[in-house]
Amino acid sequence: MSKVIAITGNIACGKTTVSGYLKEMGYIVIDMDKIGHLVRDHPTVHAAFQTEDVFDQQTGKIDRKKMGKLVFSDPAQRQKLDQLMKPLMFAKLDETLKKYADKRLVFVEFALLFESGEQDRFDATIVVYLDEQTQLERLMSRNGLTEEEAQKRINAQMPQFEKVKRATYIIYNDGPPEALFGKIAAILPNFRD
């Protein structure tokens, strides 16, 4: 049976960089965002948002940018989406984990781990932490957002200090990528039997 380790942290803090490094080292990393994209167009999600302007006119599928604008500006809509997506995503995660049951160690990149309340599904949690000013600047630059738009997305997540309090391990992303990779490598022996 695999040990399953969750990698979390707030938007633009470096989770994906950590996941990329682990993949390069040969580990299996499952991305909950990708699972979300797979189940986003489930009929129950479509039905719940049929009266909203969130669909691509040509494909009939949900447009991620339109949905993002809706849910990041309206907490009730975000909660509705989360309630629909959560069971779909965890069913898909469970199905995916079965494929890797023979692996000693599997990582799951999951931005909203603590918000979902599902942290107990995992053997350990790693929080990637970044100071808030750098986080804001990275998000604005990376996603082409205004400061107000970026701040709304940051505010939609649990504060970083709350995630740090709940984490099994914390990686401070306060230097160059090489320093971050060294911190990841230092944690890995903790997961060996």
C-alpha cells in the first residue's frame, strides 16, 4: 500500500515547482487541479450553472476564466461549485490512487486541501509557504491580474498561517529554486519505511 503525501499551499507559492521537482525525481504526482478539470464538465455541474454565463459558446463546455470570475466574486457561487466538485474529485482521486497502489510513495498536489477538510485522507501534508508580498507579485505577473483581482484570489483561500499550523512539514520558499529543491530532498527521508 502506498504512502500518500499531500502537497499544498496557497496560490503562487510554489506547489507546482515542488511537484515538478518530485516528478523529475521519478515520483508519481497526482494534480487535483487536473482532476478538477476532468470532472468540471460533469452533468451535475452543468445543470447547477446553466443560468450563468460560464459556458464557451462554441464548445458548450465550462469556460474556466468565466467560471473563475464568477466564483471569485461571489462566495455563494464558489461554495455551490465546491459542494458539487468535491465528491466528484475525490471519487476520481480514489480511482487514480488504485492505479498506483504498488508504488511506495505517491504525492498529491492539492491547493485546497485544508479548505476541503480532507487532510486526514493523507499520510502527511507538506505546505509550501511564501511571504505574502512576493506571492501577490508572482500571481499578478504569472496570471496577468490586477492587484485587486490577485488579492481576491488570495483572500478566497485559507490564510497561509492557518495552513502552516496544520501541516506535517513546511517548506519555506524564500530563495532560488535550487534552495527549494534542497529543502524537498531533506524531507523525503521522512517518508521511507
